[in-house]
Amino acid sequence: MLKNIFVISDTELGQGDIFDDFKDEELLIKFIKKITAEKGKNTLVLNGDTFDYMKMPYQNKFTHHITEEISLWKAKRIYETYPKVFQALKTFLNKTANRIHFNIGNHDLDLLWPGVQKYLKQILGNPNKITFGLQFDNKEVHIEHGNQVDYFYKIDEDKPFIKYKGQTLLNVPIGYTAIVKYFIALKEEFPYEEKIYPRHTAFENFPDFKKKKQSISRNFIFRGLIFNFIVGIGDPIANVPYINLFKHILNHGLEIHDEQKFLQKRFKNMSKIYPDKQAYIMGHLHITHHELISGKEHTQIVTDTWREEFRMSKNKKSVLAPRTYAQVRYEGDKITTIDLLNFA
Ligand SMILES: [Mn+2]
């Protein structure tokens, strides 16, 4: 029997405000319709950052104290903003053999809440064909968003929630706190520049953007990292995982922007934890990457973002990031192709 695993990542659906970078509703629906028309047994892996809960204010404020109630409110806002996307997913699931797996990324950690999972199952229908997790694995393929091999965004799998002042909160990683407490101001002041990747091209072309980024970074280092350490007690969610920051430096030195440099180490770390797969697929980096590692005979794929984002060269020419998806095709139990494809 024919079988496919389709993977897309980083669509980042929000609530249609200035923090919502998802603009390609029609194209995404077209993609879901295309895979719905495929014969055989098809699995769609939404590989993390499917939704952008992280950059979504609640009661006009950003907070790193996320209760289940806040996450549910955001889930409903996303549904109200993009009902046609959910309708397309629902139609995909209505085909007997199809299923959807949500991998949880750093922008949609809120999917960890049982109440949010229940809500999504309810609006998509076919609850038995929907699963959630930090990875999707079978014998041949390993798929994860990529934040679990990123020391700024790695979450504590054994402790996804934390009790603080009588409330149960999402145990968000340091990168999350850094964005909502410090770096979100960069997005408000430079909405266009913030959408330019690789980051260093944005810094080279827009000095004011770079200056602002540096000033926020200094503030974050002094207040977020050092002051927090001196104070010691207090907000457990803003606690700094120094050990993870140290591991980042061990792996990557002081580099914090060049995704291409992170990629090999991260795939290596991933294949140590999940050995002997034919394909390793991640997102998160907002780049396109497809490489056959000979000798080890496996394929590495990074799918690019579907949010509105631009690729810029030194002469300030910019193009929209390509919309990409991975497709692993089976005939019977054997993989026949592992592709990274453009969708337009
Ligand atoms: Mn991510």
C-alpha cells in the first residue's frame, strides 16, 4: 500500500494582529487540499510552531506566566482568525486512512496542555486520528521541531508545568522569557527588519535595527541573566538554566545567529539520541536544507518557515522565503523517496 508522511513547520498562525506573521492562508489551504487528494495512507506532521502562541498578547500584555486558561483563549482566537485552515485539516482527516500529528515547538508549547489538545481534537473532529508530542518516530524516520536540540528553547520534558503562587503554569524555556520580556519590543519597532533572515543580513543592511537589538541584548544579559542569578529566589519560570547556556557555548561558541553553523551539531546530537534512522527532519531554523549523509546513509532535512519572512542578500534585494515541505514516500514497508519540495 502507498503511504506518505508529509511534514511542514513554522506556519506560526496567530490572531491576525501586528505580531501575527502568517500571511499565506490560501496557499496553506491549497497545500492541505493537495495532500488530501493523494492516494493511500497519509500522515501530516505539523512539525512545531504551527501556531504562534508565544508572540500573542493576552489582555494586551505579554507574559511568561502561561496558565491553561490563557492558552485556551489563544487557541480559540487562532481558530476564529483562520477557520478555513482548520476546515481544510478537518477534511483531510475525514479520509479514512489519514492522520495528523502535532509536534510541539517553542512558539506553541501551549499544546502541552490537555485542555488545548482536547479543544483542537474537538474542532478538527476524528480525535482518535490526532496525536501530540515532542517528536514523531517510526522505525525509519525521526521528526522533531528542533527546539529540543536548541539550548535556548529546550524544555524540561519531565517537568512541562510548574506551580507558582497557587497557579499551574507552563514551564517555558529561557528563550521564551527573553522574547516576551525583552525582545518583543524589537518586533514592535522594526516589524519588517525582524522578518529578514539570515539575521546577519538584516543587521548588515539596517544599522538602527542592529543598534536596538544590541541594546535589548545588553539589557537582557544584565537583568535577565546576571541580576536574576544574584537575586536567586523569586520567579521560578524566569530562572536561568546556566547549564544549558554553558552547553550552547560548548557546542557553538558565542555564535547565536548563524543557523547554518548550528545545523550540523544539532543533527549530530539528534542522531545520537535517536540512532539508525533513514531520515531526520526538523524545522525551527527557518532555512532550507536537504543533504544525504553518505557513509551513514541517512538524509537530513530542514523545512523552511511558512510565516512571512524574507531572504536578503547584501545589495538589499529581498525575496520571500520558499514554502517547503518534506515528503517521505513508502511502497509497502519500504521508503522509496525522501524529498524536500517547494510549494507555490
Ligand atoms: Mn521554533
